[in-house]
Amino acid sequence: MASQPRRVRCRTPSGPNSGGMSRSRPTASRTTSPSSQRQSCQPEGRRYTQRFSIGFAAVVVYSGSVLPPEVVMKRRQAVVYFLPILLLISISCWSQGRQPSGGAAVRTFYVRGTVRNNDTSQPIEMLKVDLKKLTGEVVSTSFTRTNGEFDFSGVTNGMYYIVIEEKGYEPVREGVEVFNAPRTGLFIFLRRPLELGSSPANKTVSARELSIPRKAHDSLQKGADRLYQKNDAKGSLPLFQRAIAELPSYYEAYHLMGVAYLRLGQTAEAEQALRKSIELSEQKYFAPSLDLAALLSNEKRFAEAEPVARRSIELDQNAWNGHYELARALVGLNRMDAAEKSALEARTRNPNFPQLHLLLANIHIRKHEPNALLEDIDTYLKLDPNGPMNSQARQMREQVQRALASAQSKSAPAPPKP
């Protein structure tokens, strides 16, 4: 759903029903059952199987890459239990509803993608690619290399457009959002010039944009600036309401209103606004579908979140976060094989998002796959080497390694008696 310029660290005060860790929202996490918290090292002949258990908190992630930019509310808590030695870890917590802390350095990332010919799938080189703000201001310009790749560095959290206007091809204007991680794996396919009488989808979009009243458009832009740049969710709401008053079918305004309500912690109002956006767009707007799926998972309404997440994938199969949200919902439904498949789809599209590997760690603990769990932890630490929870993650890795070594020693054949 959204972006904020700085990462906000998770607070972990103790509270009731938290096992030593409270949650800022009671509905935002799952805990393991008592049976799953017991040591269960059981012999199988000469081998011992070490059991693992994890409690996973619902996570909201940000929106996709090929439709108009959007904002996603991020809240993340993961409580990890390792047995037989109990290890409680708060993995990370990014909350887009919080204000940036004073004096914190602004993090920058990179955006990387590939441009290909839609008819031949061949890369197109020496092509100018612009990264623009919503206001149209050019942030950076790149030229594709021989393999069709382009990249932009030094990009801060926010919403942008990737714009390509090349003679001989249809113009491209695709949305991309950056939030606390690089954006990679973007594929843009350029189409040949239109023949007389044809009417592509992007022309329809342009016609709709032109039909939006100027006052409605200006109010939306001012609200987006207030929401994203000034981190003033409350102040953005009257501007979105003004845009809707000018154009009642303005589903983008309803979506951003939902984002603002999420930042304010008003989930009921956020859900209502997101559903209205989906309704007005005839379920063709990616952003609110993704954000609603995330909200529902955060509310532990996993059965409702699953079909909404699947719909977001139908709208944009290349957006990694649609697969990520589906994986979250499936974890909540305890369908681990399907969840792993969706999480791996997300990883294929964006392997550089640290929290994705925490989700995979949760899945692999639930599936009792310690070797895969170690790989997940190693990747997480590699992607976020200076993260606030690195020491706990390393401690967990050491515990898993010791358990595996212990199980291996127990399974080794006894030395022959003299």
C-alpha cells in the first residue's frame, strides 16, 4: 500500500497473552499451540528427528509494480520458537503508520529491470528510460545496456513512474513503488506502433485520465503529497474526500483514503474504503486488492484474504507481493505446501526483500525442514546485515546448528566394543 522514507523499528513491550512479547494489535499475530512448543526429539531407529515450531505474525506488504503506484501499510512481527531450547525472537517490525524518527538517515535503494520487444522477446539496447515522481519530475535517467537492462540507484522510498517514450513503439508509463528494499525483476515489453483503427488499453487509460476533473485530480495529488511526503495521514483525508466529491467514481482516491486510514490505525474505515475502490474499478485495480488482502491477513481473516490475494495476482502476475500476500494467507490457513509454493514465486520475482525470507523461515519451521530454515536465516542476514534483530537471528541459527549436530551425533553408530 505505501511507502515511508525511513524504517521504524519494532517495539516489544511485554503484555498479556504474548509469551513475553506484546503486539501492538491483538489480532496481528498467531501463536503456536502448547503441543508445538514441546521438545519432540523422537527416535527413528538410530536417527532422531528434531522438531521445530514457530509462531508467525501477519504481515502487510507494499503494492505491485506495473499499475499506478500505491502505498501499502507494513506491519511485521514474527515470534520464533526454537526447540528443545526455547528461543523467542522478534524478527522485525516496520509500521508505515508511524512517523519517521528524528535524525534518522534516509535509506536509498536501486530499481532494476529489463526492456524487451513484445513480439520477439529480444532485449532492446540504448533505450532511454526515465524514473519520474508522480508530479512528473524526472528523478533519474538510464539507458538500457546490450542485454536490455536498466537501473536507477540512490532511489528513496516512494512511488514512481517508469516512463519510456521511444519512436516506433507505444509509450510506456508503469508504476513502481520502493519501500525498504531494492526493486528488481521488472520486465517491460515494448509494443510495435499501432495500426490505424486500433485502440490499445493504454489509450483507454489516458482517456480516463483526461476525463478526470481538474479539481479532483489536484485534490488527489495534494492528498498524496500530504500522505507520502509529509507523513500526514490525517491531513490527507479531507483532500481525498474533496476529490471524491468532485468525482464520485474516483477509485484511486478511495484507495489512498484507505491507505490513510491504515496509517491512522482505523482498520474498519480502511477496509470500507478499499472495498469501495475495488467495487468502483470493477475489480480491475491492483493496488486496493493487494492492500485489502494484507489487511485481512493482519486481522487473521485468512479465509477472506486468500481469494483477494489471488485476484491481485490475476491483475498482475509479475508483481511479487501478490504472491507474497497469498503465501501469508495460506500460512494462516495452515496450508504449508501451497504457502511455500507462493512464497517461492515471490522470491523468484524479488529475492532481495529480507522479510520474504522470514516468511519462508516460518514455513520451513512448520514443515520441520531445518536445513532450509538455515538457508532462510543466512539469506535474511545477508540482505539486512545491519538490521536491528541480527543478533537474535544469529542466535537462532546457532541453536539450529547445534540441534542438527546433536541429532547427527545421536544417529551415529556406536563404536565397537573392544
